[in-house]
Amino acid sequence: MTELDLEANDIGLEEIIVLSKALQVNSNLKILKLNNMNLRFDELQSILQIFQFNSTLQHLHLGDNCISTAEATLIAQSLQQNCPLTTLNLSGNELRNEGVTAIAQALQFNTTLTCLSLERTSIDIDGIKSISEVLESNSTLQNLNISRNIIRGGINSLSQSLQTNFTLTSLHLLGTQIGDDDCSAIAQLLQFNSTLTYLNLSKTVSALGIQYISQALYSNTTLKILDISFSLVGNEGIT
């Protein structure tokens, strides 16, 4: 068995401890999905103990749990110790700026994580700044999802860091309520970045915003997919 999905199962600490001990000696499982399980601090702590012994589990999904700043700090400690994870899904958790900052700081030392989802984690401009700072030095992360966070006004720092980042290939900004100035910053990013191949701006951009981005695409030869679905683009943005 290479994948285990326990989503929405109501199991307690005792069962989590049994699972953790079993996976500490398991060398086959690669994907563990624990979404929507109402995980608490002690339960998450037990789950993370797996990585002290297991070097094969690579994908951990913890979406829609009760993970806040305290739990995020636990995860950050595990990431800083270079656990073997390549994919970490934390979407739908109340990480807020403090929790995301802890995760971001850990990525300064982590050399394995390539895919990180922070969708719907209640972050704003300060959280984006923390992520931007780590992207200036991180050379491992390839896929970043910060969709459905209200980050209006925070794209400039992200744009500046990605102008010198040569690793990230996919950026998800769906439903982030960014403004036209943010789109201008994205346009500047696209003029200088030669790595990004996928950009999701669905439910995000206005007609003026897409005009800024369209102009940048004249000189960008790297981006392959631009998603602006369900946006208020209209004829003005297309022409």
C-alpha cells in the first residue's frame, strides 16, 4: 500500500498513536491524507513523530483541521529538520500570519519540500511578506498555492522575490482579491522571471489588471498557462 486516506474519520489520540508507531516502521506508504479530521496539538505531534524514523512518506495532507499557530510551529520544526516531505497541504487551517511565518522560516533550511498549499489559511499582507522573504533564498519549492487569502496590496513583495527566484514554476492566486496595482506588480514579475510556467489568477483580476499582464506577456516566453477564468475581464481586458 502506497496511499492511505483517512479523511473525515473521527479517531482519537490513542488511535493516532497506534497509526504513528505503525508508520514509523513502514517503508511503502508515500501518501498520507488526514484532511478534515479535527486534529489537535497532541495528535499532530504524534503524526509528526513518524518522520523521525520514516524516510519514505513524501506527501502529507492536513487540510481543514484545527491547525493554528501552535500546531504550525510543530510542523515548522519538522520541516526544519529536513523530513522527507515533498508535498504539504495545510489548506483550510487558521494558520494566520504567525503560523505561516513559522512555516516560511523553516523553509530557509528545508531542502526537500517542492509543493506547499496555504490556501484559505487566513493570511494577509504580513503573511505574504514572510513567504516572499523565504522565496529569495529557497531553491527547492516549485509549487505554491496561496489562493483564497485576502492579500490585496501584498503582491509587490512577492513579485520582487520571484524576479530572482529560479525554482518556482506554479503560483496559485485564485480568489485573492488583488487590485490593479497588484496586477501591475505581477506584470513586472512576468517581464523578469524566466521560470514560472503556470499562473492562476481566477476570480481575481479586473479589465485594467489583465491589460497590465497582457503587455508583459509580449516579452515573456516562459509562461505556458494563465488562468483568468471567472474574472471581470470583459471586452476591455481582452482587446
